[in-house]
Amino acid sequence: MRKSAILYSCYYQGTFDREKVVEEHALTFIQSGTVRFTTPDGLKNYQAGDMVLVSRNQLARGEKSPGSSGDPFKSVTIYLTQDALRRYAAEKGIDALPRYSGPRILGLTPNAFLSAFFASLLPYYDHPGSLTPALQDLKTTEAIELLLSAGPALRGLLFDFSEPHKIDLESFMLKNFEFNVALTEFARLSGRSLSTFKRDFQKAFALTPEKWLKTQRLEKAYYLIKEKHQKASDVYLRVGFENLSHFSTAFKELYGVNPSAVGER
DNA sequence: GGCCTTGAAACGGCAGACTC
DNA sequence: GAGTCTGCCGTTTCAAGGCC
């Protein structure tokens, strides 16, 4: 089944986005509220009126919050899929470009054309059935055109169709261990098969990936609880655990005390 | 009522053997 | 050298209960 190219989000309370592998370029307009993106390159904050382009094949996490006046967090995201970009490139005679090495998350300077483009998508929020596949394709093409005219530098990002290459595993893992994704995703994003990933990991860290990841995450959690006085319930998602009960058990196994006991010291 | 821990069941990763 | 398969075991999830 075809995935929708356009996603509408609305949250009345703060939410911790658990979608972490960005598989397609995502162009987002924030209608109200704020969002904080955590990526391997650091934190980026965006607010109502901002437009953001998040490039594919990276790990990212978003914390969405309502505005200070109580407005819910609302956004519109259009995914610029590899299929759509390849079709566009073929129609326009654009060759695939060399590997893109610029920033992986870009705040765009709003202009009248992009603003009008997102305004044209908002009526479909209440009538999603009217947004047919044909209309989605048209909107995707329009978005590509507008991005290219807004910033020619984006050409290199949009038309880089290469897959992740074999990158330095040690620095990649140290940057990304806080993201809770499957080993197959870590392997893919580091440019390796799962088998090669495990072999290289053993060479680099002398541990299995799981054991190393767990230790790194627990050490970070210990620091946040002990030094930053944060609670276990605030920390476990941030360091890459999915479940508070498992976090609590693993923490006690490593440090001999419950997370709450460390915070009290 | 919120926060945290415990225990059982289900799931996913590890390790070794094998193939290409 | 790199990828695939499979059995076993550690890890994760979920529900229930304890503590403050």
C-alpha cells in the first residue's frame, strides 16, 4: 500500500517522538507550538512559522510542545521520496550528484511562495480523503520546484541518491548510541550488512553491540540523574530505553542501586 | 495518584556452522 | 571476505503490585 506523502500532526500535550530513522527527506512547516530536534549533530529548536528540511538516512528525535499561549503543536510535513525525486530528475534531465556532505537538518528562510504552498495544504487537514495520490504527486513536484528556486544549494541534497557508505564505526556509534533503533538500522546507516556490522563492532569495542549500547546508555543516565538531578522517568527515553521497568532493572544490575536511590544521594 | 519495582511471557540478538 | 540460517539465551515488554 502506498504511504501518504503528506503528514499532519497535532498534539495538545508535549510529546516525545519515537520515530528515529528519517527514511525520506521531510519538509515540515510548523503552524503552531514548538519542536526540538535532537540529531547526532546537536539540538535544533523551531517554532511557529518555521520551515525545516530534514534529510534522509539519519537518526533524529523530535520533542513537540504546545505554544506558550496554549495553542496545540500543529505541523504539516511533506515527504520528498526517492521515487518522486528520481522521477523529477529524469523528467528534467538532472544527473545524480556526488555524495552530499552539508548540514543534515536545515531551517529554511520563509518566503511568500513556500508560505502559500503550505497554506494550500492546510484545507486538507479536515478533509484528508480529498488529498488523492495524484494531488500528492503534484504537491510533491511543487515542493521540489520551490525548494530548488529558494536555495540552489539544496540541489546537492535532493539529488544525492547514494546509499550510506562504510563510515568510521567508532565515531558513528559514539554519536548515535542514544537513539533506540534496531541493530539492522545502525548497520544500514553505517554502510554495512548486519553481519559485517557485528564483526567490525567486535573489533572496535571488544564487546557485542547490545552490551556496549546498554553500558553507554546507563552511564549517560547515571550522569543525568546524579549530576543534573533528573528523574528516572525523565531520563530513560532520552538515553535510548523504551521501557522504564527494563531501565530500572538494568540500572540496578550495573550500579547495585535503583535509579531513585542515586538521585537522592 | 504518581512513581517505581517485580515477575512472567514474548521477542530479538548472539554465536557458530555453512555457503557463495 | 561477506552473507545466510538456526537454536539458544539474554533482553524487552506488559501487567500487577508496593511505596510514599
